[in-house]
Amino acid sequence: MRELLITIHDVAPALMPRVETIWRLCESRGVVPGLLVVPDWHGETAMESDPNFVDWLRARAAEGAEVFLHGERHDEVGSPRTFGDELRAFGKTNNEGEFLTLDYAAARGRIDRGVSRLRAIGLEPIGFVPPAWLAKPDTHRAARDAGLRVSEDDGAVYVHTPAKIISSPVIRWSGRGTVRAYGSVFFERWRWWFQRGEQVMRLALHPGDLAHPATAASIETALDAWLSVRAQTFYRALGI
Ligand SMILES: [Zn+2]
């Protein structure tokens, strides 16, 4: 059967009302989305400092939500880009590619810290997704060596145990301005018409999708459309 992986990105206290709204959109359709947690969103609020947030996360994990580490702070503060990094990131993110520039040691350090912090609040992460899906291959090796089962970029999911690369288009939106919003609504429809036959599709929902009425409406119609032709599946079942 064809597969559909559904996640909510940017799960952090600062973005909480919107994350919860998206969770409810999924819940009302019988979907249990994966949650991509950022422990120190923009270096401002440690997740542990918000007991309501921690309780909310634990409750969702108890309902079967897969938990992912999604960077440490998400933005690129303190990690200057080289020209090559600029090229790789061109048009893909508004300086939210925390792992874009990191080598193995730096990536491993952030992943290890994040995994320990998630475990300390009672969560067992299944994988790692770099912010904006931007990272060097070193980051995926670091995720594997840190004991995580999966990581991904915008073209594929890397299953680490047992090793397997699964090609998978990702549907995502941008609510940052009208041009990007309508552009991303168009691309969702493009994928519907031209990539509907792909074995594994990913739907990546972001709190920022609710910032523009066009993307806010599109994530709901897309959920309904894709769920009408395939059922939600989970990362834990990939490659097994
Ligand atoms: Zn993100």
C-alpha cells in the first residue's frame, strides 16, 4: 500500500497555540502526526521551562505520536555561512537552517544534547529532521551514530536501522507572504496531479502555515485529499 507520513514541524512553547490547532486538525481526521521538537527555539525559551508544554508533549506521545528532534535552536545564529552554504540554502529558508553549516562534531554535539533533553522529560525520539531539511551528509551520520532510527532531507528518508534510503517527496507550505503562500498552494496541487503515484509521500505541517489564509485553508484540503487515497503510516514502520 502507498504510504503517507504526516508531521508537525517547529513544536516549541513559543509556537504553541498554532501547533495545538494543527494537532486538532489532524486529530479530527484520525491522524496522529509526528512531532518535531525544538528544545531551545531561537535560543529564547527552553522547553523544560514550560510545564504545560512538557505535559502536552508527553500526552501526545502517549497517544502514539512519534517524536523527532528538530534542531537545538532552529535558527543559524552563531553559525556563519560559507558561499557554498549560501548556494545550498538559496531560496529555501529565512536563516532557519541551523544544521546547514555544521560538520560532524558540531552536529553530533547538538543532536546528543537534544536527545538527552528529550529523554530527560520522558520522551524517546525516533529520529532527527534538520531545520528546513538543510544539512550535510555528516548530520545524517551523526543522527545514526546517536542511536536514532531515521533522519531525512527534502528528497528522502534515511532509515538507519536497518540502513535504507527511501525516496519521498515532501509537501510543505510557506505562509510567509502572499507570493510564497499561493506558490506553495500551487505546488501542493502540482504534487497531487503529478506525484500521486509515489510510494511514500510526506505532508509536513508548520505553525507558520496558519499565518496566511491561503495556506491555512490548503493544509486542510490537502489533508482531506491525500487521506482519501492513502492512509497515514508511521516512520517506525518504514523499512521493516
Ligand atoms: Zn522547522
